[in-house]
Amino acid sequence: MDVSPPFSLPRTVALVGLMGAGKSAIGKRLAARLDLPFVDADDEIEHAAGCTIDEFFEKYGEADFRAGERRVIARLLDEPPHVLSTGGGAYMDVETRALMRAKALTVWLRADLDVLYDRVRRRTHRPLLRQGDPKEILGRLMTQRYPIYAEADIVVDSTAQPADRTTEQVIDALRAHLHLQSSGTPA
Ligand code: S3P
């Protein structure tokens, strides 16, 4: 079996999308397939802050969290190519979005409300989802964020199918995108 990476990436692949879109699950698999490091921006923020995101929101509030997120992602984007999973709000920040678009290939993992809700409903660590009814909050965030996520270079639907299958779809989409860029004409 050929286990070599399907192609080499000129820049970091940054995954964007709502909570529950599968950014970490797909990101880890994608990194393994491309033989690149996997970096989770939320983990890096927790490491830099010395506390969980939940505690950070509690102590300092969302505005300070966004500022920390901006700094951490800016640093990560200066590192050699890797697969970067970003928190759901990161791409909504004007500065972070501009940096991601300049320095990474951005992939939006688009999921519908039932898929998102099914993946987040048993977990309690996300501060934004504890501010009311989680399904309603996710629906509201979809309305606010999906038009912005749509600015990503690549869009892949994240469905209830196995994560390995979605990962292969991301690889196919990356290949098509890179081919399009290098040839200047559609594949
Ligand atoms: C957030 C998403 C979370 C985390 C924080 C805020 C958001 O990351 O960054 O709780 O604004 O959507 P995940 O999308 O990885 O859950």
C-alpha cells in the first residue's frame, strides 16, 4: 500500500468552522495523511494562558480571549506548514481572517445544525454554548458566521459520515485547488 503523502503543501492548511464541525477530528487525520504536524489553536491558547478556555472566558471575558487567540494564531501562521485547527470564532475576527487568508490555505468544514448539535450536545466545556439553549445558539451563530466562513478558499461538507471519508474529501479539494492555482485553469 502506498502510504506516501498525496502531495506536498506550500503553506499551512487552516480549518475553520463552527463548534462541532469536526476541525480537530478531521485535522488530525489530515495531518497524518499529509505527513504534517497537527496544531490545535485552542490547545495553544490554553498552554499560553496556563488555564482552560472555559476558565479564560470566566476570568477575562470574550474580548480578551479574542485578543489572545489573535496573537497565538499570528504566531502559528509564521511556523512551517502544518494543519491548523482554529476555534469557531477565530475566522470571524477581521485581523485573524486577513492573516489566515494571506498565510494559509483556508478550509471551511460546513455542517448542518443537526450534525453540529449532535456532536456538541454531550460536552459542556464550551462557554458560548452554556449561555442559553445550545441548539438555538448554534443556529444563531450559523446565521452570523456562515456568510463569513464562505470566504474560505475551500468548502467541504462535514456530514455524519465517518471522519476518514470527510478527510479524503478535504484532500481531493486541496488537490483540485492547488492544481487550479498552479495551472491557472480549471483541472
Ligand atoms: C468558540 C469555539 C471554541 C473555542 C471557544 C469559542 C467560538 O472552539 O475557541 O469556546 O467562538 O465558536 P471550537 O470551535 O474548537 O469548539
